[in-house]
Amino acid sequence: MPRYYFDTHYGEQHFHDDEGSELPDVQAARDEAIAVLPEIAWGELPDGDRREMVLTVRNEAGQVFFKTTLLLTAEWIGTDGAAWLTH
């Protein structure tokens, strides 16, 4: 069974998967990437109003063939959103 590697990119941090996972095919690797990215992101607290986490999938030859991105944005609604802080 082929082995696939899931690398995460979060701001300036990059985590290279050296272990990988055995999965039947690229579709299974794609599905796994989509399923695990929210789980990985759950443990990361945002330190700003915009956070982007990317997970790429490599095959055994080291070729990146899939990427999934999770984006978190936070913004105040209205012209003076900071006024909400006083309520």
C-alpha cells in the first residue's frame, strides 16, 4: 500500500511529516487531509484576526499533489467595532 505524507504550514511554522500514513490511493489521502486539518487547527489558538493553516500531501516520491487550506477570519461588524468592547 502506498505511503502519503501530510505536511502542515501555519504562519512561519512548517511541520514536515517524516512518518506518513499508508492509504489505498490518492483519493483516500485527499479525504484524510480534509478530515485531519480541522483537528490539527483546533489545537492552535489564533493570535490575530486572520489565520491560515495549510496541509499539503506528498507521495512516496516527494511530489506534492494535494493542498487543503483552512482560513479563520475575525472582524468587528459596523463602523466602530471596538465600541462593542464597552457593552
